[in-house]
Amino acid sequence: MMLMKYFKIYDDELCPCGSGKTYLECCKNRKDRPVKKSKKPLNIQIMEQFRKNQIKCCLYPDSTRCVKHIKEAHALQNNKIISQLSEDGHVYILNPNKPPQVIPIENEEPEVLTMIDRVGVNHATTATCFCDIHDDEVFAPIEKGAPAFDKDSDEHKYIYAYKAFIFEYYKKLVEQKVLRENITNTPSLLKTPQYIQYYRAISMTLVMLEYK
């Protein structure tokens, strides 16, 4: 029975679309919205949807001192790792914010490539997940002017681990937002075991990441 629950949405559980209603009261009997057909390959449509659903928020637990301006926080420190990899203030990375290149292949699905792009160091490996105050304060011990990583420093180890954690958490929040948008537009997705499994996996991951 527990295995069945992984592939089925029950009437009395909260609807996966995020409405706050039960599944029975919300998406179970709702019809799909008309969707405009796109000539773009599915890979590109998915990438565009993720770009559109990027979140601007501060994920620091104490929001009492947050400011409105959300900055592009770096997964890799700008003034340390990125600066060592850069040339003339730029690095070359796979840029998910740039439209990919589609290579047509005769009698086969087109090949979709995310292009390597020259990106300024201020915008490389960033996510909009901290406000100005908390990005500056939380990561000050490992940022510009701070000593190199000290393997014997519990503070350094904690902050580097926290940075990795928060960026993974942010990615899952965006993924959940995209999933909910898809369910809102196409509730029939919840009739397919594969999509329910995908929803369960994201939900369980977020529960683990949010565990206190």
C-alpha cells in the first residue's frame, strides 16, 4: 500500500498544484487548459520555463532584518575561486540564461546544446536567493579579505556546507514552482504514475532540506 501511494494522488491530500485545497476539491476533476503548440523542441521549452520561474527571495531563516533588494549570490566566491579562473573579468561557462542552439538532424530529434558563453564574474554561478544584508553578513568569513579555506576551522566548514545546501534548496524550490505551474495548466498530468512519482520525489527532497 505504501508503494501504491507513491504513484497515486489521494482525494483527501493537499493538491500538488499548491492551492491549499484537497485534490478532490481542486485538480482531480478539472480540465486541462488549452495550450498553444510550439515549434520549439521540448528541451528548449523546459529551459525557458525554468528561466521564467526563477525566484527572487532571501532564504536566510531570520527574515526580520531582510531588505528588499535581492542580489545575485555566488555559489562560488567571486573574489576567490571565480577571480582565479577569470580573464579580463569574465569566465566561460554553460549559460542556462542564453537560448540554446538547436541542431537539426535528418529523421531524428534535433540536438539541443546549451552554449558556452563569456559571462562577467559578477553574474557567474549566481542565484537570487539572498538579500544584500544576509549575503554580506553570512558569507563574510569566506569572502574578500578573509583567509583561505582552513580545513581545521569549524566555521569555514559550516559556511561552505551551508552555501552548497542553500543553492541546492533554491534549485528545488524553482523546480517545485515549475511543477506546480504545469499541474495548474494540465491537471491530467496527475493521472500518470511517472509524473506523480516526480512530484513525490521533489516533495520528499524539500521535506528533507527543510527539516529542522
